[in-house]
Amino acid sequence: MKFRLLGPVEAVRGEEPVNLGGTKIRTLLAALLLEPRRTVPTDRLIDILWDDDPPGTARALVQTYVSTLRRAVGEEVIVTRAPGYQAWIADETLDRHRFETLVGQGREAAADGRHRDAANALRAAELLWRGPALGGVRSRVLAAEAARLDEQRVTAVEARIAAELELGRDDELIGELTVLVGQHPARSTMRAQLMLALHRADRTGEALTVFRQGREALVEELGIEPGPELTVLHERILRADPALLGPEPAPSQPYRGRGPAQLPPDPADFVGREALIEDLGTALTGGPAVVALLGPGGVGKSALAAHVAHRVMAAYPDGQLHVDLRGNTDTPASPAEILGRFLRALEPQQAVPDGADERMDAYRTLLAARRVLIVLDDAAAEQQVRPLLPGSGGSSVLVTSRNRLGGLAGARLVGLELLSTAEATALLTRVAGADRIAPAPQAAAEIVAACGNLPLAVRVAGARLASRRQWTAALMATRLRDESRRLDELSAGDLQIRISIGLSFDSLDPVAHTAICWLGHLGLSDFRSWVLAYALDVDIRTAEQILEQLVDAHLVDYTYVDDNGQLRYRLHDLIRIYAREQAERHQARDSLVAATRRLVEAWSAALSGLSQHIADHVASGAVLPIEPRPGADADPEVLGSAVSDPRGWLDAEQTSLVLAVERAAELGLAEQAVAVAAVLCASRYALGNVPDLWNRAHRAALGAARAAGDAHAEAVLLAELGQLRYEEDEFTEARQHLAEAAERFRDLGDDRGRASALSALGLACREQGYLPEAVHFLKQASELSNALGDDRAAGHCARVLGSVHLERGEFGATEEALNAAMAAYRRAGSRRGEALSLRTIGLAHRAQGRLAEAEQALNRALAIFEELGDRQLIAFSRRALAKTYVRMGRLDQAREPLRDALAVHQAIGDRWGEAMVLRTMGELDLAAGRLDEAGKWLSAALEIFRSQEAALFCARTLRDIAALELARGDRAAAETARAEALRTFRTFGAREYHELCN
């Protein structure tokens, strides 16, 4: 996990930002990260989160925000330390620390006269920034800290430009400095740097104009003259001070070592990997060593080897040998061939033996008394490298390979990772030019992301931009968005990503080649070994062996070990795109369809066992339109931790499940696509409340169903769209979709589907106060569920029906329905259903004035919800208890449960629940005589209910407002509110109409 303050505040797992939720959570994280491993008191957090106006519930809200943040970033990161909380993170995981470290390194290098190192370090520091500091945070308290960080950024830019001016990069800097001076017109240092660069570039007139413009701006806006930094420079430019042109570059000192000097040029645009370069330099100068740089094609092995070799060459006075072993071509170099070349380089006058063994002996004899650096680029395997290793002496070997070389005894194996985003952006900037990249940070970020941070891809993208001056970075980013043409775009001269990846593919055996093609075609973001087993129709052990071969070839990477101890794998995006191209070009469509069918059916079997779990996590309950299957036929390898940790399993697999639906739909596997989507789309819960994933799965499955003419699948997906809109509190749209779905199920003769749609339709009608309609639909759903023999569904319908009878004041019918619900849930073994019924029973007791019985039933419900760990229903039950305490006159007991409940509903974005609590808080303060506070809560609740077109709950809130106005002595306002409430109660047939009339 990494954390970012230099731009929008983010937590990043892998390369994906973690969903932090709202602004308050982001502000809380920023406050803790600004003081890592130090306790931030709760009182200070309250000041930061609410400035000078904290709500009465602030302390409880902080606790809830902390809980939400812990779920996002991990319990071990956010720890409680009295009197507050700490962010317990390693320094290197925070971008601010990395920035400060790099700036320190840059300043130290500049002080030592190492200006290139200074510029590289400061450029890397600068590229950690993604926008103004603490983006997405709203806090006056933190604004000063954000300004301080922004100032550090600008001074680092000034320091980097100073180093680059020392390197004579004046022409390159003029465009960037012009932009910077426009952004920071009052900064003397930047203006002076621009003047100096222009003067050195023989543009002295423009340099003097820059001074004049700066002076005019200072005089007009601040009424002051420029300081000495600008005025002294201005005078020196006017008198053509030759010292301004900088010191004459020192003549390059030729390398004076003996022997061959075969190294390729040190890449001029090399950036990043500072720590690794330092480490490799130490290893190669500390004595004879064999170091192997390993990684996929394009990750920068050869460039790094050349760069490091130049850094350490002085430690090898007897020469440097270099050879391309052509390991990933059809004609790899033989050891005998290379030994002949090396012998001729080491001893030009000596005859080269004919035999391979004799050449190896002669080579090792020559090296025994010398200190030579040998760079072996692009090795195919250990067998190609071993004969080229020295036998003794002080020589070292630096090898690069796309393969693992695990059998190279004694070698230090170094796996190269992709560049960090900051390093990749620095490389793009270096290749394309700062004037093209600096003004377009968002486009640069898109380009780097499309390249997957792969150095070769970033270099190609930069070269394309550099050679097309009319193109903008934004245009390049747009062209790279389309995956079908991305590899075509990543081609510049003899640099082609497709060729680089193809070399690795060509080295695979036929089975591994088929495997990587099918994995690319499936397109999964990450996966376990069973996925390949189903795709190839082989056993798990065979699939794991194939995956290990692909890992050795650096075509597949490990991601992490899941909770079952199983490895998860992934393909780099560019490899995945290439693999899909190859699959579509060379694999038979029937084979691809069959592989996808096996895979999606395996997922479908596993999901079937979770369908009831998903239905149970709809706050009000639900009847699924497709009968849940027990999942007994699911493969244990596929299930993994689904049974023991269904939420964790869904989180791990959700992106892959959606991709599976999309791929099945593309291939015409409508039945399989719908089977998976029907479970995933049954509720927002299944896909972690991520709307984009829900919409993608639903859209793909619905398209497949329509293309196949599957009317039943369309009805299922329409019903689930209605369920989603209900969960989103979009009740009017929910009713429209559910009514249409119910009609379709009726025409198809599907009683279960119809019961599902009708029960949800009844719920939506209840929330908007359409009580007779709700009874009508729920009775039909109840009859259908009983006929189906589905006790869980019957219990749900009976409980909701009882709640509607309660709204109408039909207490006898309420009791009958709730008793039936409790019996059905007990037959089904549903503890959650029992708790829901107990909560509604408690509400019924309270409505009839039986407050002690209400308290008892609600406490029993709360205990079960706490046992189940359902935060939302715990909050609903606490609110119901608090309202009971208000009715009992136990006002002090009501306030804390309401604060806790409000914090939960606000944290999870449940506006309906929030409004219900706000109304009850208004009732509490009204009963306590705190009229202003009561008015604030009731007005807020009424606003939410009106936005949701919940007329009945608007009327109930208006009834409370009428009592409030009466307490204030405003009889006219009270009568207006009461009259509006009474009209609504009468219209909807609610029990309150009779209560008010009596």
C-alpha cells in the first residue's frame, strides 16, 4: 500500500487507487499522513474536519470515519493511540517522504558539483506530484500545510532548473521556464533563470523584456522594485558579463584503461532506478561478481546494463567486453562463437583455437590475471552463459535475460520491476521534451498508464511525440486509449512493442503459447491457476506448471498470495493485448468459445452458492428472481474462500467476474453470461457498491439476452435493474422497471420471477406511501412464494406486508403477517429474517403504545444484527430503540444511539437512513425543549424525503414540524404544516390520519 499527498490524496494498492469514499474520509487520511507514526488527537481531527463548526456528533463521526478508513487501507495502518489515532506507515510508502528524500539527494549532489545527478534526482522528485498538494481535502486547518508543500514543490523545480542550467541545457529550458514564469510571475528566481537561459541562447533582447515585464508587474501589483537577484542579473546582462555564459565545459577525459572498450553508449535519456543503480554499482566494484538482470522484453534491462557498466568501468582497467547473445531470436549466438570474438578482442595477435572447450580454456586463462567487465546481453538460458563466465581472477559479468536463469549458480539474480509512475513520466519528459509534457500532466499520466509503465513503450510514445511536433500529448493519449490499435501506435522507427513482445512468445512451446493466448483472450485483471486449468481443460497441477513456465519467461507475473494460500497471477496490459491479437488470429473460434464456456460455467456454479448470501445483504431483504442453488457442484478450487469469507472472495474476483460476463456475451454465450450477471446484479452488494462494474455486467448480459432472443433473461435483468434503483432510493424508476418485469414474468409463466418483482415493487410502493398498492402487490408475491414452498421468500413477503399493514394502522393484520413471517423464517433457518421480523414487531408495539414490549423486541433484533455484523441494520435498530426511549421519556438514553446510527448512514451514503435518523433527532430535541436544534434536524430530514418523493415520510416530518411551530408559539405555521401532513395521510390511507382526526 502506498499513500499520496502530492496531488489528490490517495491510497494505492498495487497500481489501483483505493476507494476512500467522501471528502471527510480523505481529509482524515491526509491529517494522519501529515504526521506519520505520531498520534493526532481526536480534538485536532475534529478541528481539521469541521473547522470552526463541528456538529454535536463530531466525536462519533470521527470514530465512524476511522472505521471506514480502516476498511479501505487496513486495520494495521490506522491505529488507535490515546488521545487519538496514528497512521502507522513506513516512510517509503508516502510520496511526501520520497519527495523530500530525492530533493535532499539533489541538493547534496548540486553542492558537490554533480549537476546531472542533481537534475535527475530533482526531476524524479518533481514528477511525484500529480497536482496541488492535498487535493480533494476541504479544511482551513490543512490549507496552510498544503501551501507549504506546494512551496516546496516550486523550490524543487527551481533547484532542478539551476542544475540543468549548469549542464548547459539552456535551449531545452526556455519553453518550460516561460510557462513557469507565467504561472508564478512574482518568483524572482524563476524569472532570473529564464533571463539567463535566454541570454545564453543569444536572445538577450528577450531576456531584457522578461526583466521589464517582471518589474512592471511588481510595481503595479505590489508597489515594489525588483530585488537584488533580478537587478544584479539585469545589470550583468546589459554589460555582457562573460561569466554569465557559464564555465567552459571540461574536455572529456578519454578512458585510459588497457584492453577492449566494447560498451554501447550510455543511454542519454536514462532516468530512475537510482537505488538499484547504486546497489549494482556496489556489487560490481566490490570484487568479482556475476549479476543477472531479469525481466520481460522492454523493461529496460539492456539500458540499465549499459548505464551501470559505464558507471563502474573505471573499476575494470583491463577492458570491457560486450555482446548481444541474440537469445530471443531464431539464431542465438553459440558460446563458441562468442568465445572466439572475446579472444580476438583480448589478444588480437593470438590465434583462436578451433574447439569450443579449447576456446573456453584460453578465455579463462587470459582473464585469470585481468580485471575485465563482461556484459552479456539477451541471454537465452544458463547453458549459453556458463562457458562465458571467468574461472578466476577479478573480472565480473553482467547478464541480461528474459528468462529466470535460476540454474546460474553463484549469480545474483535481480528482477527488474516496471518503472514507477514518476520515473515513467520522467522518461516520457526526457524523450518527448519538457515543453510537450510539463503543460499537460493529465495527458502524460494517461500515456504512461496506457504504456503500463513499461520503459520501451514509454520511450516509443515519447519518440512518436518528439517526431510529430504538431501532435499534443493529449492527442497521443487519445490515440492510445483504443486497445485494438494501441500496439500499432507504439511503434517508432525500429522501436516496436509488438516485435519485442513477439520475441518472447516465439520462444514458448506450443502448449504455453496457447495458454498465454487464451489468457489474453479472457482478459482477466488477475487470476488463480484454476482459470488456466479450465481454459485448457487440464488439471490444476498441469496448469501451475504451464504458468511457472510463463512466469519464467516474464510473460506472467505474480501478484499476491490470497487467503487460501493460492498464488494469483496477472498479465501486463500490453502483453494481454498482444496475446488477445494472437488468439483471435491463430486460435479456432470454437476453441475460444469452449474455453470461455468452461470458465464462466465454473464461476456460475460458485456464485450460485453465494446468491442467498447476496440477497441477505439487501437491507430490506429480497427475493431473487432465479432460485438459489446450493453450489454443491462448484469446484473447490474455484470456490476458494467463498464459503468462509464470501465478501472477501467477491472483492477479489469481482473485476474478473464482470470481464467473464463481457467475454461470454461477446462470444454469444448468452445463457452463461446471464447466469453470472443474474447473481452479480441481484444487489449492489455483490459488486462492492461499484456502479461501473454493475452497469458493465448488466449491459453485457442484457445485450447478449436480447441478441439471443431470451425473453426470460431480459425479464430477470429488468427486475434486477428495478432492485438496484430501489437500493439507490430512486423509487419511481424502480417501480416502473419492476412493474414491467412482473408483467413479463407473468407472460412467461415464471412464478418465482414474478414473486421477486412483485415483492420488490411492494417495497418501493411502501417507501413512497402507496400503501394500498403495496398491499396488493405483496399479497400476490406472498401467495406465489407459499405456492413455491420457499419459506425464506414467504417470510420476506409476509414481513414487508406486515409493515405496510402497520403503516395503515391495521394492527390485527400486522400481527398476523408478522407471526407468519417469523414462522417462515424459522423454518428456513434464517436468523437475519428473524431479526428483521423482530424489529418490525418492535415498531408495531411502539405504534400501539406498548413501549416495554417494543424495547424488548428491538433489543432482541439488535443482538442478532450485532451477531451477524450487519452495520446498516444495527444502525436502523438503534434508531428504532432511540425513538422508543424518546416515547418513554428516557431522553438521555436516546442521544448516543442516534449519533452512532447517523454516523453509519452518512459513512455508507445511505440517504434514506440518514433522513430517518435526522427526523428522530428532531423528535428528541423537540421533546427536550431544544427547539432550534429540533428545527435544524427536521428541516434536513424533510429536504431528503422530498428529494426521494417519499410523501408519507414528508408528512410525518411535517407533523413533527407542526408540533415544533406550536411550541414556538407560531400557530399559523403549525396549522399550515399540520394541514399538509393531514392531506397526505388521508391520500395514502396512513394510520396517522385517524390519529390526528381523533
